[in-house]
Amino acid sequence: MQRREFNKTVLAAATALATQPGKRVAADAVRPINAAAMTRDKQKAATYVKPKGLRNGFDSVDMNAVWSVQQQPAVRVKLEMAGKPQATQLDDGTIIVAGFIEPPVHKKSRCTIQYSKDNARTFEKPIVLDMPGRTGGFRTLKNGTLILGHTGGISRSTDRGKTWSTWEFPKNIVPGTGRLGLGECHGPIELDDGTLAVHLFRSVGSYKWNAYLIRSTNGGRSWGDPTQVPTRTDSDEISYEYLPKLKRIYGVTRSSAAQIRRVKKFTDLVPGGKNAPLGSEAGDAAFQFHSDDGGRTWTDPIPTGLGVLQAAGAYPLKLADGRMVLLYGNRQFPYGTQVVGSRDNGKTWALDQPILLSWHSWSGYCGHPRSVQLHDDTIITGYYTHRIDNPGDGPVDPGRGAPPPNHNKQNTGEIVRWRVPDGWPFVRPRSCPSHPSAACDICP
């Protein structure tokens, strides 16, 4: 008899004896179950009854699970005048963070930048730029040029951010008459030949957008040559990463529930997808697609495996050691920002091993974790979070009934500098069907 069959026989016999009235079974006769057996128990578990409605913190959360948490050291800074911050690094190690200010906390909507000379431990006083916020991507090119996207267009600086020139969106760059924008994306990628590429959207209806990849061949001075990408009208935020060894542009889109409903099986592949509402952020989910010919043709978008309300937004980042991470805003319990990893260039993600970069937002007003890997291989992730002052011995739940928060006040921009753990995501042996994405030492 095979070992697995023998173990099942013993366990079944012991269980049967334990359930017979008047009979007791010695403790050592009942074999403790392993992870595989626990997984089977989970599959047979009764449905957990979640609260009714949407955006209640439970939307796509797996309630038949527990968290195994190990803390890692990090450096976290609460920033001033930096809505939804994003960092980049210059050749000399200087770190610059871009963000925005806006009404009603400030008179005008404007982009801001602030500098750190001590590896993001402290920052100088923010500088308000004459550019309309919000920011739509911030990058340092290989030659040191800074590229900053925003509501009014795309700006560039060749003197470390002291002066800027701006390319404004031409009204006829793509078909249509609706609003143009970059979305709150990661910013441009740089291809092998120096071509820059970035996301552009045009609004075509209520919660509907056409999405394009636009290009620059002169270092960001001007942009054009648009190619429409195959997200239908479901995406206003797409962030790209370039994978040099594959010559591949890898995209992750924050898509509406219409994307989930286009393919029948997607409702099962996107946690919470069956109840995802149309025309609302409450139905957004992250999809992935790619191009191997410089963005001229694309694969059809498929689910990343993240659930609804786990796409505020979603940002791929290729690491120097070959691993890849996907960072996302988690607008459900625990509210904040998370990251999952991949060892196959984003083909699959270790969804059972998320790293919680922030978990302390009071509500779903949180996310947009845009990131950069520094020269020392640590990562700076900028995000925003909802904080509530509760002076003295105030109410137990100061957020209940509170008005929606505003950026630069209750919604605060923060950055965290962290290190990807060695060996993460952990790969379990192929012989373990219950744990395909992490190391397993408990299964028989």
C-alpha cells in the first residue's frame, strides 16, 4: 500500500472510532493533519457570510485563510505636500520625490518635488512647480533626464529638476474629443534604442476610456506615434515595465468590471469578480498583457489573479536580480499597499505570499504604490494612506461617519524604503500539488 493511501486509511479509521459513542481513541492514534489535508478541509468549508454591499472591506478577501507574518526592517517617512508620491534616484544617489497639492487644502492644484541626500531618511522643504497636478509618472532616464507626467502634459528637466520644459497634449493626438490623460501610472519605460513609451488615455464615456501607447524618440521633448492597446474601453491606468532579455513590454492595467465580464471564465479567475459592479472603482481588477514587437501588437489581457479592489493601481517592477514584483493598492482588509513576486517574468505571481508594505490606512482611501529600485538594491515605494487624528481619549471608532478625506490632510503621502527578502517568493517542490508557489516542508 502506498504511503499516502495508508495514511488516509489510518486517519479515516481513527476518525470513525472517535465518532462512536462511548468509545475513546488514544491521542497518538490520530495523526495531525498536514497542509494538504488542511487545504482539502478549506475546500469543504461552509461559505463565510460577508457583510452586504460593496467596499465594506471584505470584497475579494479570502476569509478561509490566516496570515503568517514575519516582520522585516524598513524606513518609513510621512511626507508633506506630496499627494500620491513617487520617487526616483539620480546618479549621485540623490532621491527626488514628486507629488502634488490640491484644493481644498491648497489654493491650486500643482505638482511638487522634494529632495533627500541621506537615502530617504529626511527630505528638504517641498518645491511647488508651475505644473497642474496630479502627477502621472516620474522617472530618471539613463542619461539623467527627469521625466514628470501630470495633468497638463509631460515635462522634462536636464538640470536635476531646477528648470522644466513641458510638452502639452495635442488635442488630435488620438481620435476623439474626450479628456486626455496619463492616469496615475508609473511613467515612461526606456527601450534598447532609446525610445520612450508611456500610457495615454482618452475618455470616451462614463467610466470608459480608449488606451494608447505613445512614444518619444527625442528624449521626451515631444511625443506621438500612438498605438491603441487591446483593453477595449476598460482602462485609464496602465503601467509598463521593459524586460530587456525578452525584448518585451509588459503591461498591467487597472480595468473596470467590463473586462471581467468579457470572458466567462474570468469571473472565476478574479476573486470577487462575480459581484463586481460596472461603472465603479468597486469593480476594478488588475489584468496583464505584453508586446514583443515594441508595442505594435499585444496579447489579450488576462487576470493577474488579484481580486477586485486590489488594483489601486497596479505596478510591475523588474528587479536587478531578475525577480519581478507587482505592487498594488489594497482597498479592502487590511487597507494599504501590498506586493507579490514572480520568478517567471510575470507569467505567474505568488499570490499566497504577499508582502504588506502598508496596512495602516483607516479606509480604502489608499494605494498607488509606485516604486523605484535604488543603487543599493533597496526599493522606495511611495503611496498614500488615510489617517485620522484622535486627540486624547477620543471615540473608539473616530472614522465612523467622518467626511471623505482630502489629499495633503487626512490622506497623507508616505514613502517606505524596504528590501526584498532573500529567496522570496519561495518556490515549493513541484511534487507538492498543494503549494505550487512556496517552499514546503510539511507535506508528506
